[in-house]
Amino acid sequence: MSSYTQSHHHFLLISLLVVIGLISWAEECFPQGPDPVLIETPYAPAGYAQLLKDYVVQIGGNQEGAVMETRFDYARFHASARQENLREELRKRFLSVNPETMDPATRHAWAVNAYNFLVIDQVVEHFVAPGKDTLNSVKDLGPKAFAIFEEPRYTVGDLTYSLNMFEKHFVFDEAKDDKGPVDPRYHFVLVCAAKGCPPLMPWPLAPEDLDDMLDRAVRNALRMPDQLRLDGKTLHVSKIFDWYANDFQERNARAFLSRYAPDDVRLALNDKVKDIKPDIEWDWSLNRP
């Protein structure tokens, strides 16, 4: 080997060692740390954030300004070897907290995250039954239609709640004397496992970004045709505006839509829209891919 070749090899070796040293120094001085979304918090166990990351399937929404529709992959989660243990652990973690010690934003974020998980938990629990096909609709869970939402089965503190009771008590503060007006944006982040629901976000709600996350969820949902359709002088909206009419500001859906609807709809509301009809039929089929 010539002296030139030896010198060249030595130079490459020294360069490689320098690069390795710089990488080690950078990792030590600037540690990456865990994904902040996956950190354990009072309002969402880290396992729930990972569950959403692993099994929420995004349809669109990857480009700036695109509408994000989602589905939950119940079949793949049901087939996971650890799903029963994970569901049991998350159920315990969500229901063992003391909401009374939380500030309102943290309590509301926890309540929405818990509600959405408990719905997923029930769907996966009954996803496949002996002698039956896979579940087609959340309304078919239980001995009668919509029993999943009405049966008391979730204990927090000394009281046991149905999903409907849980939602009213913890998300909408039904039991609090000073609850103030209901924030109707929460109807766009509570997901009942049906395709008619607004999309399940692929990350937990967080109290520090709660207001922004609620706004984003509402605006995203109102760009979807199963939530809002403009037809000449008539604006058709989802059953949310019928079932929860009293929750909207001054019982006025127009004011809410004027703030959160897409630009073309907002202009139409100020000009040609004469009627707002909450007549878009709710699709109760399971929100699966």
C-alpha cells in the first residue's frame, strides 16, 4: 500500500471518528426526549395517546388546509395480542382520577379523552361475538338499541355513570351550579363510534391547547358534507344542531355557523341563506376503515 493510500485511509478514519463524536455530543447536549404527545398526563394516559397514534386512520388532512376525516381500526386493534390488557389498564387509569382536583380545562380534556376511549373499549369488547358477524353499528351493542350509552357501568369516585351521564356530568358540568353557558364545540370532539360523528382526532385533547384544538375540530368537521351542506338558500346541517339545539349560543345555530363554517358558507349566511335545517341523516354505521 502506497504512502498516499495509507494517508487517505487515516484521513477517512479520523473524519469518521470526528463525525461520531459530534453526533454523541449533540445527543448529549440536545436530547430528543419522548414525543410530548406520548407523555403520561393527568388528562390522558400515555397508552391512550399511543393507541390513537397506532389505530386512528387518517383519510386526507395531511396537506395544509385539507379536511381530515378519520376512522378507527377496530379490527386490527381487536386482533392485537395485548388489547385486553391495554384496555383494562387504560380503563383503570382513566377512571381512577379525581376530577374534583382538576382545573376546568384539565377536567374537560380528561372527560373527552375518557369518553372517547370508553366508547372504543366497548366496541372492541363486542367487536366479534360467538355466532355473529363483526359489529356493524355501535347502536347494536347491548340488549336494546343504544344501550351502550344508557347503561351505568363506569365508576368515578363513589358514583357510577352511563356514557350519557358521564358526558353531561364531566364534559358539560351539568352538576355544577356555576357551570355557565354550555360550550357546543365539545359536541365536535365527542365521538360515538359512528360515521355520522365528527372525526376522532388522532391525538388526545390537552388543556394547554384546548381552545385551539376545539376550534380546529369544529372547523374541520363543518367542512365535511355529513355535517354541513349548502343548497341554494338552504343550509343543511347535522343532527347535532337538532339534538343539542339549546347548547348553542342564545339557541342560535346561525351565530355559531357564522363563526366556524367555511368562508363560502359564512358569506352565504350573511346574504342568501334563509333556512338552516338540521336534517342531514346520522350515519350510525361503525367508523371503521
